[in-house]
Amino acid sequence: MVKSMFAAVAGLRAHQAKMDVIGNNIANVNTYGYKAARATFRDVFYSTSSGAGNAGDKYGGTNPSQLGYGSKIGSIDSLMTGGGTATTDNPTDCMVVGNGFFLVGSKPTEKDGVTGLKVSTEAGKLGEVNQTDVSALSLTRVGIFNFDGSGNLVDSNGRMVYGFASKYDSATSKYSLNMDAATALKIPSKNADADAYEPMALKNITIGKDGSIVGTNDQDKSILIGKIAMANVPNPNALERGENSYYTAKANTGTITVNPSGQNSTGTIESGCLEMSNVDLSKEFTDMITTQRGFQANTRIITVTDTMLEELVNLKR
């Protein structure tokens, strides 16, 4: 009889955890780039009073007799489907139309003569990077970008946005992209030949679908600043959530590649808008009702079991 009490308590805890997930989803219904989560239940281990038996010469087979001990949270999964479009009219706001993620982090350090992430350009290994290096960065679907006072392209939390930087070729007097490494993007220096960096004064900065960032200098010439890089994660459900809509790659993600927009199924970039939360309020409120009723039913099991125990105690008066 007491087993039903423990089973009901386990059910209460499972339903409370699911309600916590639902509450967090509803709280983030207007959070840019938020991906809804769902909680699933599993039954708990069983006590076997008699096992299954095969049929014999005289008697038929028998089935097992087992008693369960309630339920528990089996998994809390992220639903990585795309969200709606929120138009902002800010040219440096970016939205991923596809499966890719933006890469943000601290200023890159030089490693093996390469500043940033070394990106493979070999056929069959296109976009592959050192997985340890990429795990040190954060992935995000929120493209609230702007240029700081030092000319760095940063997100709303001041983290550097990674991409393929442009370099000035004095022979052709043109800017071209370095596709061999993904690094923190910044506005080109005013004087490319000077050792000291001073950002060029640019206006009318725009971001194309391919992630190319272009601005206009004081001579009305177009200057290629760089191209925003995007990460393709084969198993995005394995990413661990962090604060401020950041994800971290630790294990079970598959081989992450760093690519220009549109390559390796990353999708394209839409500027002037942001991705809305993919929370479905009608589903969340429906789940809330069923979860509430499940919680209520488990509390009733506790009260009924308590009444039965009371009757058992009162057998001896």
C-alpha cells in the first residue's frame, strides 16, 4: 500500500518538472531566437514478483507479474525548428533562414601562424575546423549585431562576431576575403600599410544574404568588410543551452563545420530582421492543462493512500 504513496510522489515530481519546462517556454515567448523545450516521461523500475515462464509438456507459459514505482523525467529536448520573422529595419540585425548558427566569442589568438579558426578548403573536408577550437566559442541564432567604437562587429553582449575577414591587396587596390580562417570581424584600417589600427569611417553598411558586409567610405567607394561565418551542427539537439541565448558544443554534435552563408546546409542570412521564438502558446497552454490534471491525480493517490492507511491503523481500537 505504501508503494502507491511513493509512486504518487514520483509522479508529482515528474509533473512539477514538466510544468517548470512549460513555464520557461511561456516566459520566453517573446525572446528572440529562443527554442522551445519539451519534457517527456519514463516509467521507473519494476518489482518482479514472478517472472515469465515458457510452456512445458503439461502446462502453458506464464507471463511476468511486475509492480511499477511511478514515473520520472525521461528527457528534456530542445525543439530546434525555425521561428517567425520580426522586422527591425536595422541593417545590421541578422536572421538565419536555415539550420546554421552564428559564431561569437572573445578575440582570437594566434595558433600555428593562424589568427582565429583554421578552415579547411579541401574537397570532402570543406569547412572542417578543429573541434576543440570551435567548442571554445558560443553559437547563437540571435543576430543583434553592431560595430563598437573600436570597429569590431559585436553582438548585444559585446562578444566578437566571427567570419571571413577582408584584406587589402595593394597590387590590385581591392579588398578580398581570406577564406582560410574564421576570425573576429572588424572594419578595415584607415591606413592598410600602417602598423597602428584605426578603423575606417564607413557609412551605409549593409549585410547581404551571403553574409557579405559592405560599407561606403568618404569617397563613395564600396568597401568589403568581411563575410559572416555560420556553423553547421549535424545534431543541434546535443548543444547545451547557456544564458543570453548562447549554445555550447561539447559532445554528440557531430563534426561541426564553419562555412559562408548557404554552404553545407547552413541557410542564408536575412538582414533587417530577427528570428522570433518558436514557442506555440496554444500547445503550451494545452500541455499546462494536462500537466495540471496529472499533478492533481497524483495528489489524489496520496490522499486516498493516506485514508487507507488510516483505516488500517483503526482496525485495532
